[in-house]
Amino acid sequence: MAYKRAAKWDHPPDASGVWLLMLTPVSASNGEDEAWFQSGHLAGFVVVHDRDEDGAYESIGHIWTATAW
């Protein structure tokens, strides 16, 4: 939703590829099971693709950075 508001798109990029997010930390916790949890504000993301299906993500399909960053 933050991306749609900032970019003024009526739809986000498609769900294919791998989405990598950058968050500005708000809180973090290391639970009893050693799982790491972090919450934050979306600062940006990149969607990468493995177009030739060799296991290496060599293609950027979309990139976005929040205006504040």
C-alpha cells in the first residue's frame, strides 16, 4: 500500500521474481526459538528475476525507493 500511494500506481508490479525489501527499523526481537523478527517502515524494494533459470538472479525487473530516502 505504501508503494501504491507513493508511486501513484493503481497496481503494484507483478508477483513474479524475488522481492527484496529495505525497511527502516522500528522494533526488533529475538524470540525464544531464535527466530528474528523486525518491523519497520518501507524504504524501498527491488524485484529481481532469474530469466535464464540458471539459479542466479541477474535481472532487475523493478526498483523503487521511498521519497524520504
